[in-house]
Amino acid sequence: MKRILVTGSLGYIGSVLLPYLATHKYDCIGYDVGFFEHCVLYPPLAVTTVRRDARDITEADLDGIDVVVHLAGISNDPMGTLDASRIYDPTRAYAFAIAKLCKKRGVKFIFASSCSVYGVGAANLLTETSPTRPQTPYSLNKLQVEEDLRTISDETFSPIALRFATIFGSSPRPRFDVVVNMLTAMAVATNTIVLNSDGAAWRPNVHILDACEAVRRAIDLEYVGGELLVLNVGDDASNLQVIDIARVIQTTIPGCDLKFLNQNPELDRDRLIIDRKVKDGVDTRTYKVSFAKITTALAGFKCAWTVDRGVREIVNRFHDLSFDAAVFRRRGFYRLQELEYLHGNGYLSDELRWLRARPTDESLVSSAINGQAVS
């Protein structure tokens, strides 16, 4: 049985990935600093977790480990009061440090990268060899980690970078700051979809369970190519314009209104919908991606989930939980806002180290769903 170490195990993806791998008979251990540990919508399955910052992982942590899946990192915007370099330089450094430890110990290394590295694409589908034009510090960081991995790749160490499309779907620790999840949650909670742009931008999308299956197959892949293997993870059919995602949701939730934030700013009093990268209603990040390579590199891989099916799955989940506007607005389901709160209130240092234990926050833990407290 392979033993898998997953960093960032208490995040959106990790909370699904570890149980998924466990059901496929892998022996898993998670490492997580705990920023989002209590940002829970429904009870997560129990997994073995070490509460440790990825910066503090040592060679001893790799004893008995066959594969490291590196999810840990900071998602999306840097926090408003800190320079992007203070946020992302450490994530680049610790990804590289862990990878070098893996090389030393003969441990396979799988890096969770992102299709957002493409940034702005032409009309054609972008492949793993297409030019990259990252538009945000987050996307640049992903590309920099890939570049670092290339410098240590050789006949003894062949890491894999999975460039995930925008992930959607249910998780015990959800994110409502990614497009399909946000628009679906908004529609269920308020019967209105509010777009923070004109909706013209293209996005590739992939369901969280398909992302987990790609990781599983990468774990089992006997790859010794001597260089970094980069794979886009998703399905060509799930390249959609944001406006079309909204229309899929409207089909699932009849009577749901569609509005635009620049015309209705009062609809985002909590500033959860606004995207700081959208200017004057236009999102310059627009790209369509080819997913042909992964179907041959990971033989037999095929996405099982369309956006339409995934939206229906999310809606059914929310209905089971009596999901409402108050739950939708919980700060903990928005990564940037939660980190800004913890930093601004003295729980995290400028280096995003814990200074003191997080509070018992009513917005996260006191609400009840179907009579059961969220914790």
C-alpha cells in the first residue's frame, strides 16, 4: 500500500482528496497549518492530520512516504496590506524545499498547479507548450514553482505538475470564491446570480472528484522521463464563458435572476462577490485550454463530471443542508477575506504565522444546519 503525504489537507481540495484516496486503498496523512480548519459547511470525514506549516516540513516527515501531493499555498489575491512578494515568495520557497527533500529521499512529488498560468489566450485551445501569460501574483507563483521543479528534474527525479482548470463541486470546506461554486451558491441562497464582470471571459472548469481522480492516476503513473511532466487537468467541453455558466445555473434553478455587479453594487455590501482583478466590468483573464495530453499520459483518464451535472450536485447538497443567504455570506468560505480577517485582527503575523489561537467565530461555528452546529 502506497503511503501518501498531502500538504494543505484541510483546504477545499484536500478535504475531499484524502478521503477519496483512502477509499482507493492508499495510506494517507495530511499536513496543514489550519487557516481554514474550522471553515466547515458539513462534517468532514476524519483523516490523519499533522498540524504543521509547510515551511516546517523536514526530511524526517518523509520517513515511509512514497508520494507527496503538494496542495499547500495561498489562493488568489495577495492580502491588501501586504506586498505580493511577502505572500508568495515563501510559498515558492517551501514548495522547492519540499521537492528537494523528495528528490533526496526518492519520494515522488506531485504539484498542484493551475491553468491560470495561461492568463490570456487566443481563440485556439492552449496546450501545455503554449505561451504562459500569468495575470496575477498567484498565477505567476504557480509558474515559478514549475520552473524551480524543472531545475532539479533528472533521471532520478521526475516530478509532475497538474495544471488544474478552475475546480468546482462540493467539499466540507467549500470555496465560494471560485466561479461555478459562487454562482450556484448565490442562486440557491438568493435566487439571483450577480456577475462581477460582463461574463465574456472564458474559463476551463473541472469537478473536484475529477481532479482527485487525476491525482490518483498521477500517483500510480510510472513516470521516469527525467523532466517535469506538465498536464492540464479538465475536459475540453467544460471550457465555458462565465455568462454561459450562469445560464446553466438558471436552467437548474428556474426563475433565478441574472444581474451585473457594476450596475447593482448594492448587491455586494459584504464585498464577497467583488473581484479585485476585474476592472470596469471586464475580466482580462480569458483562456480556453486543451486537455488532450492527459487522456494519453494518464491512460484512460476522462472527466466524469460536466458543469451541468456538477451544478445539480451542488444544488442538491445545498437543499439537503437548508442552505441560505446567511450561510452563503460566511467569511470563512472566502479565502482572501478569511486571511485578511485573521491577519488584520492579530491572529496571523505578516509572514502568515500563527501569533495566537483563532477565536471562536460566530460567523463560522455558531450557525446550525438542520439542527447540527457547524464546527
